[in-house]
Amino acid sequence: MNTLAITSATVGAGLVALSLAPLTAQARPAQPAAGLTWSPCAEESLSGLECATLKMPLDHAVPRGPQITLALSRARHTGTTGYQGALLVNPGGPGGAGRDFALRVASRLPANLKAAYDVVGFDPRGVGASSPALSCDTGYFKPVRPDYVPRTGPIETTWLRKSAAYAAACGQKYRSVLPHMRTIDTVEDMDAIRVALGERRLNYFGASYGTYLGAVYATLYPTRVRRMVLDSNVRPSGVWYDDNLDQDRTFERNIDALFGWIAKYDAIYHLGTTQRAVRDFYYATQEKLAAAPAGGIVGADELDDAFLVAGYIDLGSYWPLLASALARYKAGDTAPLVNAYTTFGATTDDNGYAVYNAVQCTDVAWPRDWARWRQDNRRLYAQGYRFETWSNAWYNAPCAFWPARAGRPIDIGGVSALPPVLLFQATDDAATPYAGGLEMNRRLKGSRLVIEDGGRTHGVVERGNACVDDKFAAYLATGALPANQSHCARLPEPVPPSTVAARGLTTEWFPPVLRRP
């Protein structure tokens, strides 16, 4: 399960003998941290932001031991009065780069909040411009890959060998780093960032996996929280094996919604007048691509990878573009399908996937007996959860072989000194299903949950839904809170152009969502 940090739509061995103490809510006090020296960011993608770096212990229990470097960005507040401090932001993942997220968040704030807050992003340990930046096997996702569905023993064996080899490569390259890639390590980094920023209490906005970071921070350091917004919430009791199985069910629902939408516009796409007919065409296309990959790169797996984005977001041009690509393929034109894969599905940088595994596989214990994985995923697939089940299983399979001993999860909540946290959740979010928002609401006492009824998009804040965004803005401005479990209507589904050929791509950000980095 991934919580995919994405700023444009692009698109889950020998063991090291280590002794890790169980994690508890008795966190260490914050260590002193050096200040930050800001200067204009050099990267064009971060134009308008300031950048800085911060040295950090690899192991916070050994502050004078080996050091790592975190890369940060800042959008400066624009006002001369009413400054409310820094707002630390995280887009999710694990494995999502966060410096450009500060630009995205700041650009969409209303003027009064731009005036009041510095928006600070950071590439978490192991990610992006932070050092070291992890990468285990740059060719791991090279197409065309073996069929995700292990219809034969040799296919399953091939994937198991690939997964074990990936885990072994990570262990060989980062033997001393992997034990310190848990959520708790990044939470300690966040507190050191708070100190370096000179903030007595933390303002924080996290999406997707970023909600889990925020919830762990709030549990360990409740008196150090000022305001906290968590958008599209991880289910804490499911981290991480069970949360991934939950996704298989909810992605199936959302891909079926796409098929139903395509059927609604059959006069344009000509792929079937019913959801069932479009679904059948999709899987017939998948079989055809397995035999003859489009452009030599889009096989059965790659088709699923391209269409996975449709489960994350149903706004903007995603659904129309994917439907058009499928329709054009039916007419004999493979180029749009190849473009959809390279734009949405291709994993061109191993860094995000390496960190995704490094965090989730080390956070908590995963089943080590592959028979458990086989049984659970075969059951879901047999129940009709066909789209995501096996691709999700193989995406996470390195955790069955991970070469660092897992820690124990934090028991989220149970603290009385925490200020009210504002939560947002769409009822039909596939990546972080609705149950996660309800559970987080129960665990974080005094929190308020805003529900987007019928929403399928992962990450609902700053999407243009005034009901959602007004509550977000009011909370950051004054601390004003809505009634708990208040409701907002979802944004409307897209309307396609009148012809398949009338097609332009307008990408929309979506956060890292427990499945694609």
C-alpha cells in the first residue's frame, strides 16, 4: 500500500541481526537542532521557494553518531503582521518527495493564510534531495514485466525471486540505514525540524501516509502540536499488511465506477453500453496486450499500472484521457495507450519505491510465510477483486524478505493534552479507505472529521471544493472547528469532450497513496 507523493500525475535474503527496542509513547525529549540557512532554490521546479538543509542523526538515540541530511523548502509568508509560524507539510508515500508540495500547498492558500504562514516542505530521510537517497534496483520496473496474476507456478516463482532479490539489494547497499527508516524516525526528524525553525509548537498538514506521520507525532508529542490537518487518513490498526488488503476491495469499486462512466458515454467511446461490457472489454484488451504489448512496452501489467490512477482520482482529465486511450487502441492506434502508461504508470525513479519498502517493511512485522500472502490474495481475487489484488501483493512482496528487523507500531491516540485535530475523508477514497478516517477520528480525542460524501479522489483539500476548503482555511486562520462528522457534497464527475480526438491532458496533483511512490 503506497501513499504516493505526486505533483503531477505520474504515477504497494539474508536478515540483518538487529535488536530494536519496542516503540512506546514514552518518546525522547527533542534534541537541540541547528538553525536553518535559507537561500533561493536552484531547481526550476522549486522556483519561488527558498531551500535549506539540516543535519540529522541517523539514529536519534545516538545524536553524535552517523549523520544524514534532510532537504527542506519554504514558501515565505507575505504579510507584515499576524504571522502564525511555519506550517510543515507532507504529501505522503512513504517515499514521496515533499519540497515541491510546499509550493503546491502555498499557491492554493487564500491570501490571509499566505500572509500568516511560512509553508515548509521536506524530503524525508532517504528521499529525493535528502542524503543518502535510497535506490536499490533501477531496472526493477522495466517493462514488460511478468504477469501480475500468478496463474502458474513458474510465474509465482519468478515474482518471488524478483521480490527477494530486490530486498537483498536494498540490504546490501543500505545495511546500516534500513533499521532507521521507520515512521518513528521521520517523526523524530519532524520534531527536530520544528526546533530548527524556532517553533515552540508544530503546525502540520499531512495527506495520505502523511496522516500517519501526523498521528504518530501527535501521540508522542501532544503538547508540541498547535494546529494539525490530516487529509485522507490511514487506518492505524491496519498498518501495513491489512491496509493493503483493504485497498484491493476499494480500488475494485472505483475502477468499476470508471467502467460505468465510460458506458454512460458510449456514444463517444464505443466500448460498451454497460459497466459489465466495458469491464469485459478492458480485460480482453489486457489478454491481447499480454500476447502483443503495445509499443513493445505496455503489456498486461502496464495496462493496470496506467489505469491505477483512475482509482485515485476522478477529477479533471484523467478518466476522459484513459477512456480515449482505450478507445483509440480499439481502433488500432497504440500511441495514446503508450502515452497513458508513460505519463501515469511508469516508475522511472527507484528512489520512491526503495523508501516505500524501507519504511513499511521496517515499521511493523509483515508475514514471512508466503503461504499467508498466497491464501489472502487468492481469496480476494476469487471474490472478484481482480484489478488491484495481485499487483498490490507483488508491489509489497519485498516485505516478506526484508533484511531489517521490524519495529512495533505506535498505539495512536490515548492522549489528553492534544489540541483538536481537523480530519478530512472522502467516503469512496480507494487508497485510504473511509474506515481509516472514522478510526482516526475515534483515536484522536477531540478531533473533528469532515466527510466528503461520495468522493472518490484521494486528497480532498485544495481541490476546489469550497465546502472542504473553507473549513480548512478557517481552522488554520483562527482554530475554528466544524461540527464533528460534518458533511460536504462531492465535486461533479468529469464530462468528456464531444469526440475521442478532442483531447488534452491537464494533470492534477494527488498525494502518495499507499501503493505508488
